Amino acid sequence: MQGRFRPALFPSVLVAIMVPALLYLGYWQLQRADEKRVLQAEYDMRAAGTVVKVEPQLQRAEQLQFYRVMAKGHFETEYQVLIDNRIHHGRAGYHIITPLKLQGGNVRLLVNRGWIPLGEDRQHPPVIDTPEGLQEVTGVATVPSENVFMLAKPEPLNRGWQLVWQHMDMERYAATVPFPIQPVVMLLDPDSKASGYPREWNRLDAGIAVHQGYAFQWFMLAGATLVIYFFMGLRRARPSDQGNLKS
């Protein structure tokens, strides 16, 4: 008995759509990995340079991003934000984002002061300790990503301040608060005395291997789809077909 490849129309159309889509997703993940490599190289170069002072006047994001920065000012808790779904050593909690009113001006710098566990429940947020008086803080300036998957659109803030956010939306924050903010968030140094909360910041390259792993999975799915397609398309020749071939 000889095999004969006879694919049906519907599986052929389906494979013609799925395989290019899976390959596209794989190459997209590789592209994301390459982008992170470029960012990591820039991060390492700037982080190894001199410390940049955050001025009490507005600066451009590219003047501060990835640099080690220093600022002086007073923490304010009125427009503090808790970033939800942050995990530390297997425990769920929040990152605390506190505005620092920069000394000598009205501009604020948002400072990520670290991780705090959930409160009694999500209806009762945790009690947050904030140091008083003039603070000198150092850390790395970052620009929060805008490409964040959201299940639902955030609630409008015209009904009052919302303490818990799903991610740090700089545009939304700047449009709501009654003061100007620098376009970056400082990741406070882990050994800083300005806050007693745990801080274990991931390097940017921590996601490169993840993107590569996802790319491998998409490529494997594309290959598996083709293998299944060709396997299912193989049909054993019917005896009448064999007879026709012999005649």
C-alpha cells in the first residue's frame, strides 16, 4: 500500500493562516528580546556614569532615563499610589509610589519606595510609613512601560483619588494631580535609609531569556502544526487506485 497526500480544503486554509501567524509571533518575540538588549546596553552605560541630579524644574525623560539620579525633597502622601499584583518571595503585595516635592521648586519626582504586603484584604489597604522631613534619595530613573495589557479601562479619577493602580500610567497621573511631575520614576536604592521597604529591582535583561523562550514555543507550534497537517493529509491509496496504477 502506498501513501498519497490528499489534504482537505478547510485544514489547508487553516494551516495557511495559522503557520504564518505563529511564525510572526515567534519573530516578534525575538525582536522584543533584541530591543531589550539595546536597552540593557544603554542602561549599563548610563548606570556606570556619574550620578545626575534631578532638578526642581521639568526635565526631559531622555535626560534622566537609566541614569543613577539623586534628589532632595519632602515626601507627600496625598497623591501616593499602590501598584497592584507585585510579588516578593512568593507573597502578593504592592509597590509604593510616593511623590517627592523637590527642594527649591514645585515639581515632584515619583519614587518607587519598594514592596509592601497586602493589607487585611483588598478593601483595607496596608498602613504605609513615610519618612518626614528633608530626604536625600538616590536610585535609577526609569520610564514605566505604556504597553501594558489591561482587562478593563481604569476608572476615572474625577470621583476622588484612587490609591490602587494596576500599573504606573504616567500620562494619567500627570493629567490628574495639581502639580508638575518629572517624566520618570526613581527606583529607590535597596540600601537607602529613606524607606524601610524591601527593594529587589530586576535587571532589564531578566526578560530577554523569557522572550527567547516564547519565540521557541511559537516556532515549535508552527512546526507541530505542519507535521500534523501533513500527517493528516496522508491517505493510503485505495485498492482501486492501486489497480489503476498497475494497469
